[in-house]
Amino acid sequence: MPCDILLSGADYHHTETLLPKELRQYSESYWNKKTFAPSALLFYVGFNKKLKDVSHHTLFFDTDFDAHAKTIYDTKEWAEKPLFYASFPSITDASTAPDEKEAGIFLIPIAPDVEDTPEIREHYFKQLIDRVEKITGEDLQNNILFKESYCVKDFKDDYNSYKGNAYGLANTLTQTHVLRPKLKSKKVDNLYFCGQLTVPGPGVPPSLISGKIVSDLIIKNIA
């Protein structure tokens, strides 16, 4: 009997390599020509104090945006002084941290597949903490209870993410809607794809919509 197979977009490229070359929907050269959205260096930090002069959502635009963007899409290297996003959820939701403590999440957008080492991660953590201290006047270095990091290598290991990207294909004109990878394999019967690499695109809502579209497509084809 035919078997309907539903695969997530996160495994789209990885599972393709399980097929013989002649049955693969897209080649390595196809993916290499695509423009991928950024990856990310993330830090999850617990602070031993409440912080002032920060909001739940805080964007640090204290360095050159154009210079940072160039390293992501053009030179594909680490930025010297990257912009970053900081979230302090405990400011609005007390359940995310103990009393008189603060939870912080920091995200630096980076190019996919850049070198990822513990030393590099630590360099950028120190830089962003220094910058937050300078802007807010807070003493953070001496009030860190714990920190965990997540970067390119983790995206590859945990999600088989192509080149360790965090957001799938970039939303360029030539990678929009019908120009994105197809939902159904042309070479393998009853093989379907859904998720951030397919239609309609990246993000949690579009990925969920993609699954609904594929489920409707499977029902239509087997009805």
C-alpha cells in the first residue's frame, strides 16, 4: 500500500540526503544558491537583582546597522559590534524569575554557518553585557546567577537546520510564495513537505499554516 509521508520543514534538506541522488527533489547547488535568513547567537541569563531602565522588549541600536547587516548577507562573517535584542520577561511576568531576580534573553543576528566556538560565544557575551551596563548604569557582570548559550552548532545538532540558520529562507522576491520549495515531491510518490522552507514561509504561524495546506493536499490526493 502507498504510504503518505509528512516531513517538517526543519528536516527538509536533511531528510533529502536519505534518498538516492536521482530521487532528491533539490540538489546541494540549489540550496547553496538560496539566500537564507540569519542564524542567531542566543544567551539565556539569570540575574541576582531586578534591573532598571530596560523593558520587556529592548532593541540595542547603539552600533552601525548597515555594518552589521553587511556581515550577515554579504561578507558572511561575525560583526565587530553587532546590534542585539534583549528580552526581560520577568519585568511583566513575575513567574519567570524568583523574587528580586531577573530573567534575560539576548539575541544577536548572525550569518548562517559562521564559525561557532565557546571562545567566540564568550567574546560576544562580554561585549553585549558591557554595552548594557554602559547604557543602563547597571552592574550586571557581578550579578549573573547562570547563563546558557545557543548558536549555529546547536541549530544544526538539534534541528538539522541547513547551515545552522534560525529562520529558514530569507523573504526575497525570488523566494516568495510559489517560488519557494514545493509542498509535494515530483520524484517520490506520497512524499510531502511542510514548514518554514516551504509555502507560505518562515515563522510559527506560517509553518502551522503550511502543515494545514499539506494535510488538505494529502486528503485531496487520497480521496
